[in-house]
Amino acid sequence: MLTNAPRGTKDILPEQATNWLRLENKIRELCNLYGYEEIRTPTFEHTELFLRGIGEGTDVVDKEMYTFKDRGDRSITLRPENTASVVRAYLQNKLYANAGLVKLFYIGSMFRYDRPQAGRLREFHQFGVEALGEKNPAVDAEIILLAWEFLKSLGLDDLTLKINTVGCPACRPIFRRKLTEYFTENADDLCGDCRRRLEKNPLRILDCKVDADKDFMDDAPRIETCLCDDCREHFNALKKFLTAANVEFTVDNRLVRGLDYYTKTAFEIQFAPLGAQSAVAGGGRYDGLIREIGGDDTPAVGFAAGMERILLALELQNLLPAQDKKITAYIVAGGSAAETYAFKLLTDLRRKNISAAMDFGKKSMKAQMKAAVKSGAKFALIVGEDEVATSTVTVKNLETSAQEKVSVAEVSEKIS
RNA sequence: GCGGCUCUGGUGAAGUGGUUAACACGUCGGAUUGUGGCUCCGAUAUGCGUGGGUUCGAUUCCCACGAGUCGCCCCA
């Protein structure tokens, strides 16, 4: 217990950490390329923000939030996602004041109390992108492109991009009503979950795997028939942009996002080999959220991508490079008489920006030589009584086995 | 939150109701004189996820809990 991390959390060990760093660097590089700037928001927020932002009735809010009272009796929640926080920060810091379109990205850990399985953790990491202040569908396309090109650039294949439109406050209610009517007629044939969804979220029924093959599904109302002109045009324009950018996508009118704030565009990128948790990135437009949180009516689009899942996918495809932790020099000290001498050498090398290491365990020289090899060092710098007496160092090239004795002053040149 | 499966050392694992829990890798040490990669020798779980129970006796049987994993749900 004491030596176990809490359920659904993971240590990122040095070996993995370099992969994370590489991934994070690529994210920053790419976001830069697209003109997005990094924002870092608090790990926790007032619970109210998520209640309003994500919406009560959603799974995330109803059963997955880490919520607690702080010592001042405030209700605090560990962020289950970052969009609401970004919007909050946008409003609080009046980021809308300077530019029409505010383009932000973030990297950070999120928390959801869910049952862990491969690709699903209670603390997990997302990076995401948000573009606030523009309703042009070109921005939707830019966001989707960013996500798509990013995953592609990592070397991932077998990716599928699904897009859909979920309407807006003007037309979604109509669609919703039609769905409710239609499925109520077929309620007897629905699975238990869907009968419950009938009231809460009839859109989700479309996405049900249990009922997917039932006959009445084919004739279920379709969102296309209900869209208002604005939404229809928006969706058509988006498709046009994506086609122009030469991105393959499929329209999946069963794609529904789980969070309340989405309007119009919804999309998801899947990497099938991951199994059950195959969604690697997902997002869409949320034109109503900013107003919901207390700002002016402001259109916005964004997405979030799961970093563990990306790393998992990369691992599955053997796209994670082997570790190379090479250092230049490993100092081998013969006897305690040489230790101080060796330590000084170690420090001097580092001050000259040469990576160096030595064994502090006072082992035999043989053992130290083994350690030198294991460290991946190119040179072993051997110092014993002779070297101390003559102010020299024996430099041994571990690849060629050639060795020579040089004065301390020359060591750094010899090995750089 | 629901269901299935799993849980032996640093790792991969074998194994049994009852004397020292295989084997391999790894790690550490050694093979005379200050030096590696090969070879050889030796060491390395008083312990079999945790806690109960059954039993003369359990790592092996039962139960609970925990963690992992797969699927559902949901999502990144």
C-alpha cells in the first residue's frame, strides 16, 4: 500500500521520461508553426466552473470528478479537462482585448475517476489547442489539420479521422425531439442503457454498440435533415477546407461528443490498434461555452489529445527510438589516494562542459571499468598513484582499446 | 460503476497440500600483481499481491480486499 502509487496513476521513469520530453518538444514545435501560444492554467479550479462548462448530466461531471472541500470550505475540483479552464483564463485575463483570434495550446495532467485500463488512467496527460474568437469554419479545419498532421508527423499510420456536426441551439433541439419521438416508438427494442439515454441524451443512442445493428437504427432521424442553414453551410465549408488540404476523413453522423458544450463541428481521430480506448484526439466547436461561463458570445474551437495513448500507439508501432545515454568520460580511480585527484578531474571536465561520471562506491578498478562500459562512456580516464604523482591521466578509448598517458591539462582536448 | 481473467525474486518464468521454491537473464563479487566487453566460478525470494479461513500442515484449496489486464460504460 505504502509503496504503491494510487490506482490509475503511474510513475514516469527516466527511460520513459525522454519519450515524454521528445513528445512535448514536438508539440511545442508544431503549435509554434501554427501560431499557437502556450498557456498553463491551474491544476484545480472551482467546481462550479466544470459544472457550468462541461455540463451536469455528463458522465465526466456526474461520476468522474475529483472534487473536495479545501480548508476554506470551497468546493475544488481537479481539472478533468482543460477547455473550461482556458476559457476561464481567457475571460479573467481579458485576452479577448488584444486580438480577434486568440490561439492557445496547453500540455498538462487531467484527472478523471474512472476504472483504469490500458490507455485509461485516473491521472493522465493531454495536450490541446483552443482558438477563441472566430466562427469561420476555416479555423475548425486548421484545428483538425493541426491534430492530424501532428499524429502523422510522429509516424503513425492507420489513423482515421471522423467528423460530424452536432448542430447548434437553433437546430439541435429539433433533432433531439425527433430522435426522442422516434426511439420512444421503438423503446421496447432498445437496450437498457439506451432506454435511460432516451431522456438524458438521445443523441448517444445513435452511438450505441448494442443496438447498432437493429433494424430501426437504419431509419433513425439524421442530423442532416434538421440542420439550420448556418450549421449546414458551416459543415459543408469545413468539408471543403479539409478536402482542399487533402486530408482523408469520413463523416460519421453517429459521432457525438460527451461534453455538453460542443456545437456544430465534432471530430475524433482514432488509432484502432489501441483497442477499446482508441480515440487519440477529439474535439470540436464550442460556440456557447464562453457565454455560459460569463463572457460575451464568442465562437471557439479546440481539441485535446491523450498523450499516454499517443505514446502507447508509438510503442505499438515501434516508433519510440532507443535510448542513448552516452557520456563522454568515465573516471576510474585506483585506490582512495586517487579519489580526490579524480574528483577534481571530474569537476574540471564538467566545468568545461564535458559530460563525465565516476563511481563513488570505492570499488575495484575492474568493477569500475565494467561500470565505465555500462555507462556508455567513450573514454575511461584512469587515475592511480602513478598518475597522481606525475599529474597525468591515462586516457583509454573504450571503443578501440587504445590508451595513452597525458598530462591533466591536456585531457579535455584529448577527449573532446 | 458492471463482468471475465491474472497476481511467484530486479526481469521472464517453472512448480508442489508437507524436508534446501527449478531454470534463464540481470545484478554483485571472484579467476595472484592498477584496466572492460568473451569464458569459468560463486552469491543473490526465511518468500510465492494483502488479510483472513479450511487443514496436523498452504505459495499451492476457499473467501474478502488490493492492483493489473481485457470487455462494457465513457472518453483522451
